[in-house]
Amino acid sequence: MAQAPIVGLEIGTSKVIALVGEMRDDGVVMITGVGERPSTGIRKGEINDLANATLCVQSVLALAEERSNVEVREVLLAVSGGHVQGLINHGTVPVIGGDGGIQADDVADALEVARAVNLPPEREVLHTISQYFYIDDDTRVTNPEGLSGAQLSVDMLAIHGVRNRLNNTVRAVRNVPVEVQDVAFSGLCSALSVLTAEQKRNGVVVIDLGGGKTDYVVYAEGVVAAAGVIGVGGDHVTNDVALAFNIPTAQAEVLKRESGTVGASAGGADVVLAPEGSFAGRSVSLKDLNTVMHARVDELLTMIRRRVAQEDLMHHVGAGVVLTGGSARTSGIVGMAEGLFEMPCRVGKPRNVDGLTAAVNGPEYATVSGLVQYGFKAARDQSPPLKGLLGRLFGGKPPRGGAS
Amino acid sequence: MMASTLCIIGVGGAGSRVASRAAPLLLGAAHVVAVNTDARELDLADTPVKVLIGATRTGGLGAGGAVATGRLAADDDLTTLRALVSEQTLVVVTAGLGGGTGSGAMPAILRAAHDAGALTLAVVTLPFQFEGPKRQAAAEEALRAVRESADAVVVMANDRLVEEVGETGMKAACERVDAVLGRSLAALCNLIAEPGYIKLDFADLQQMIRQSGGTCAMAYAEASGEDRAEAAAQALLDSTLLERGRLVAQAKALLVGIMGGPDLAVREVGVIMDAIRSKAGAECRTSMGTYIGDDAGGSVQVVLLATETRGDATKPVDKDEGRTTAKAGRRGTRARQTELQGQLVLQPSGRGRFRNVEPTIFDGEDFDIPTYVRRGITIGS
């Protein structure tokens, strides 16, 4: 029997998007319905007006139902926000297997210890992703089973966020009312959607530039090695433009999209903004616009580069940088990222899904299409409760988890 | 050409006292005004102009700590307040927040000044810890309103100031705090309002406030007699108020103002600037200005503002160590120094649409404020 359709929902700062996906008999995910609306009640990727956010989610889901002819009862939800962080936790267990070397039980024990991350009470772990195993603290291996040693350790990347703030996003969906099957970090979903297995093996930085926040995920040797969120996104660029030229936000947004670039400025002519409503109209120098936008995007990408360098991962990134999310459409951003990271860079669009028409195939759909793919992978892996599966899906132990 | 004019308005009891202290120290012409709802307190103010607001509402008995009363009182007499701030270039409003009049009326006065086309600087104090959480909360609330209405905001905590003046007697401590604030305020106003050969203007101050995004240390020193430039520079840099120059060395930006009489020599300005620059870091942005008065009584005065990274709290000042500057007066000259400092928390405005959401702070910088502002990039040149 065909699998039930899966609905992925992203409550973004600029857009709320729902995708309905069905698994075709040939094993390819087919998108059968899309619902999207400009967001209300969201700032920096988090809910700041629950009532409005709920109404928005409700209308998006209604739209998706209508298009796909599927009744939406439960969804997978992407979460993010400036409070989401990655942390490496080290777990160590003594090997009790005796002469037989390290057994599967020892590995399971080590993973369990490493997964028990000690966090402040207000924080909750979203995902745990195992990194490398260490035998007697010095030999680094990917699969320790059968090897000899007295002590087995494993590094675990825990992605965690503030519980209340994560719950706010879930609440906006439950108020509709629709059940939330599971939540996943939007940065990981985007990575799942835009990367090839080869890129993950060679090491890659995925930067999801959203409206209100920017997620980053670093793969090294096939495993997610670092992840985090910076609470700065396209909204900040718009706000900077609005403040710099003293124009309303709506005009700043249009100016940014249509005339803005962060690359080498063409300079020259001014852009004339027509009067509208209480806005008297004005002309803006393209050079100044470029200066304002360049400063902001340069700062953001420099910050991410610094974080990657701090984790000592720069030389593990062979496949370069992949930019995705709506703000990856910013003109000139690819060249800028290449200059800053000193490695090749490109814009990543959703892969491995059918049925996305050209209109919804842009980088802003990376998170939500990755979410749907994740849902099917979880279902295919036959683990009844979805919760807690994310670790295995997004990397996990390289030899077995390499499929993701 | 329209002459640049300065107006200092002290609002409420604390604000009026600070304005009174600052008034005699101002070098140029300035309107100094005390505004209060309490007629008796207003009587005590030592300013040329006094304005009683909300008389019909309170009967001149004060706002009784009610912010709403202070706000309504300002609304009642808005026409009078508007007249005060009309045709001013720079309006400096000072108040102690947490009470009724200062907290309530200050935002209205700032708005009136802004609407009249003036640049506005707000200098506020926060209540003592012992005044209780309710008053602290009221002050925080008022500070938000002030930030929305002023072009630049300087915040000082009363507790901090008392620690620094080192007096223990209640009356003496309060008077000394008022004096420190008054002198600092006057020095700041003199610097930005008076024309100098090397001008330091409001834009410099605003730039610095936006750049720091955090606390800012301020020290003031004056010296006279032979070697007065060396003595004044030494007094500033030796001062424990700037942690013996450590704060100067760490500052991202410095703002130096030098004031003197017609006898102020180019060499002396050079000496002071060299001394300060030799302490400052390589990447530090230094802005400077000078003001030559008609008669400074043979003294040279230096005011120094140094940005600090947010969270880099300075230690309380050790009074005795602060006096080691005496060695600057060697060789038996009449050189004397006085130094004054307030610990300033400079609050940047300009968060735009992120006004009401939790700020994104990295390394002490508020990322919601436009990058070009924090990086000091000029737009529209």
C-alpha cells in the first residue's frame, strides 16, 4: 500500500509554506500541493503574535489541502531561531566485552551516555548526531565494533534550543488545530534538500539565509560536525535600508529586491521611488544602497566563517559553500561568499523531489522540501515513533548513515 | 546663517538640580531651564528660567511618583514646552528616572524638541538600588520611552556615581553626585555646542554612542600653571577612574575635548593628544575638538569619553589611588587638577522594526542596529 502523504510546514519570518508530498511507487517524492502566504506575527524566525501566526498557518494549510486534495491532520514542523545552538558532548564508557573486543552493546552504551547532554533546564535537545568514536582516548575510528580497547568514547553534536520558544512555534500549529508529528531544525532540513552525498563526504558549509535568521550546518567527512543559528536575516537588510534612506519598510523591501546588490556596485544612476500613500517619494543612490547592503551581508557571512573556523573545520570543507533560503537570491552574494570563504560557492535549490513547478523550485523552498524528504526517510526506516530519529537521519554513524 | 543654540532642560527634582549645577559652568550662551510639577522644588532650582507644569492638575504639589501624572502635566503645558525648544539647534534634557515628573514629562519634551527640528540628547540617571524594584521598573519603562524620542541617550546609575564620588554621608553624597553630573554635562555641552577651531560636533557624539552600543567611561580634568597640559593629560591617564589608562587602551573610540583661554598653545594641544594617543590602541578611532574661551582663568580643561565593550564592567574607584596624580604637579608649580567621572551607559537608538523584539547581541554589539551605523560608514556623502 502506498504510504500516507506527508505535510511539511515552515513558519518563516517572511513566508509560511506548507508542502504536501507523496511517495510514488518508484521511490521518488512527489509534491502534490503547496500552500504559502506572507507571514504575520513572526519576527526573527520566532512567534511574537500567536493569534496572527495561528491564523496565517490555518490559511496556508487550508490552501495546501485544497491544492493537494489531502486532509491535513498532522504536520512535520521546521523550527529555528537565534536561540538554537550546536554543542559537542563527549560520552565515555568502559569496555566490558572482555577478549571479544568492543561489542554492539558497548557502542550503544557510549552513544547513550553522549546523548545525555547536560543542558540548562530551559533548553531542550532537538537532535543528537554522533561524530567519531575514540578508543582509549587516542585512536579515532568511525566504527569501533570488534576492535580492542579498555575505554570507548564518542562525540555527539547536540542541537538544542529554548523549550518555550520552540513550543511557541508548535503552539501556533496546535491552535489551528493540527497535530505536530515531529519537529526538525530547519538548517538540517535545508541541507538534506540541497546537498548531494558527495558534497557531504567532501565537507560543505550550508548557509540558509532566511528572512529573520540564518542557519548554518557544516558537514565534514559525511557527518554534521557543527550547526547553529544567527538571528540576522533578510529583514535586517531591509531594516538597514529603511533606516539609511528614511523610507518605509515596504519601499525598502522593493528597493532591496529590485535594485540592491552586494557585489561590485554598478554605481551611477539613482533609483527614484514613487510617492505612495503618506510616503512622499525620494531618490536613492545605488552606490549608497550597495554600501548599506554590503556592510550587513559581509558582517553576517564573516560571522559564520569565524564560527566555522573556531570549530577548526575550515580545512574539512572541500566542497565549498552552498547558499540557500530566500536571501540567497540577493544579487552578488555568491561572489561575496567566495571571496570571504576563499572557496567555491553556489546557490542550492531543492533536489530529489518531483512535482515542484518552476514557481516553487527556488532556494526559499529548501527547508520545507527537505522536511518532507526527511519525513519519508523516517517512515521508510521503519521506526514507529518519529521522535528521536533525527540523529540517525542526519548523518549518524558514517558507515550506516551515509545514505542521508 | 542661523546661529547654533543650546538649551538645557532639567526635568523633575533631580534633573533641575543637575541643570542648576551645570548652568554656571557653561561657556557660551545657553538657555537653562528647570521644569517641574512641584512648585517648592522648582523654587530651589538655580536656573534662569523655571517652568511649572501641570499646575491645574497637581496644584503645584508634584506628581507624587505617578508617571501618568508627569506625562499628563507635560501634555497640559505642551504649548509652553514647545515654545521653550523652538528654534534651538541642540536640546539637552536631563532627568532622574523612576519618579513621576522626570519619567513622565521627559519623553514629551524630547518629542517636542525633535518636532521643532532640534537634535536631542538625553542624560538620565537610574534610581538607587535601595529605592526598590518598583521604582527601578518604572525607570526602565521610562528609559524605553526616552530612547524612542531622543537622538542620543546617556544613562548613569546613581549607585555607580555614589561609589565613584566616595562620600558616605547621604546629603554630601547626593550633592557630590549632582556636582559630578553637572560638571560632566556642562563639559559635554561646551564641547559640542561651542564653535572651536577644531570642531567636535553632535554627529561625533552620536557616532560614538552608536558605535559603542554599551557603556562609556567619561573623565574630566583641569589644570593650571606651568606644565598644565602635561599635568592635565597625566591626571586623565593616571586616573583610576579610567583604570590608569586601561580603559583608554581598550576603547574602540575616544572623544577628546580640550578647552582653554586665548593663551592655549598649539604645543599644549599636541602634548595632550600625544599622551592620550600613546595609550590608545592602534585601531582606536579618536575624535577631538578644541574650544577657546575668552577667559579660562589660566586653566586648561580636558574631557575624555572612552567606549567600553558591553559587559566589561569597571571596578569601583579607589579614592586614595585617585589622588596619586599629585605627582603631576612636581617642580613646585601651582599646577592643580580636579577630576570627575560618571560611568555612562550609552544607549543607541535606531533599531527600527526590531524595536520590540529581543535584541541579537554578539560580542557586545547589537546586531539589530544597522551594520553601516556600527561600522561608522557615512551614507549620502
